[in-house]
Amino acid sequence: MGNVVEPKVFLIGETQANPEGISALLEHYGVPEWTSDAQSASERLIEIYGRCCYRSFGTELNPNITRVRKTNKSYLTNTLEKGDGSIFEHAVANFFFADVSRVFTHELVRHRAGTAMSQESLRYARLTDVNWYAPVAIRESVEGMEIYARTMEQLAQLQTELAELFEIDEGDTSMPRKKELTSAFRRVLPIGLATNIGWSANMRAIRHVIEQRTAPWAEEEIRLVFGQVAEIAIERWANIFADYKMEMADGLPWYTTKNRKV
């Protein structure tokens, strides 16, 4: 009728660069030979947008400057330190969070700026099993876990009983009627049940949510999830997230940066 599950984070997509368009842009600026040593399309595009703002592809484009930073890392590091966060909004990453609770999704949707979300519909998707995440406070108690598990099983059983009572699986039941009934059944499902949600965000928004939601005062499950997001981000876009420091707090990673203005 259900199982204890752990939240899972998948990176399923990210911004791509268009080499032909970039070449045409650099030709327009008169710097067709300019190149970047960025290790990802996201880092490269952010650098290009930033350099376009100040004509800093080289010293020949802007008489006010006498030198430019040569590497993607040095350029992005300087940008982060200055707090010029707007250029980090151009690159987007697409995550999928599986087996997260509705407690988690209720917290996540508070971060709307620079994000997009697509959540599993429990009006269309009728549940027969009720999987759930067990918080540490519950896991520490054998009796607490027994109560927790028993309650989840009872609620799962209730879904089955209601489906049988209203004969939702009979062959002549229309889809509109199934949606109506499924929507009614879900009202007795717990907020702690496991669900799924897609989350896309620009790099500036990702930085903000990592800082807010891995902090010790954040809710346990969202700390767990965004600790995984931070780990992926630091590995994949090292120059964008190079300023983060990690320490353990209450058994979970806490990511901080001195460049909070970004």
C-alpha cells in the first residue's frame, strides 16, 4: 500500500548555445576571433551577455578599459563579487524532483521569480499506493514510525475503498467522471505523500534558492533536495557556483556564499 521513499533530483535539461548565432554576433562586434574557455554553454552565454554590456571582449572596443579578464572563471568570479546578478538569469537548468512530498512542493512554489514548475496532477492521476518521506523526528522513534506507517496505509486503503464504492474502474465510467471522483478522493490524502514536480530555474534563481533552502532554519526535506541541487550545480557549472562553501549542519549540507547580493 505504500513505502518510505527518499527524494530524488534529476537534471534533465539546460540551456544550449547556438554556435552560428554566436559567431554572427562576434562578427558584428568586430571580434570574430574571440573565444571562451567556458566548460558549459550556460557559463559561455552568461559571459557573452556580460561582455556585451561593457564591450569587454577586448580593449579595442571600449576606450575606457585598458585590460580585460581572459578566462571564463575570472570573468564570472569578478561579476559575482560585484553583485551583477542579472546576466545569470539568461541560462536555465531543468530539474525534476521525484518522490518529494506535498510539504516540499508547498515550500517550493514560494520561489516563483525566475522559475517554472509542472506538478503531477492528483486530479488526473489516481493513487493506489501512498508512498511517503519519513522526517528524522519520526524515524528516531520506533512507535512514531509505526503510527506514521499505519496511518499512510489506512489512507491508501481508503483510496481503494472509495474507488470500489463509486465503481470508478467500471468500463462505462467516462474520463470526466473519473476526474471528478479522483479529485474528491485526493482530499483525504496526506500532505506528506510522495509526489513529483518539474522545476526549471535560471542560474540566479537557483543560487537564491540554494542559499535560502539549505540553511539550518529551512525545512528538513527541502534542505535535503537543494543540497542535491547544489552538488549538481557546483559540479556542472563550476564557474557559476565556485564561490559556495559547504558545511554540515544537523547532518545536512549548508551552502553559503559571501556574494549574496547576486
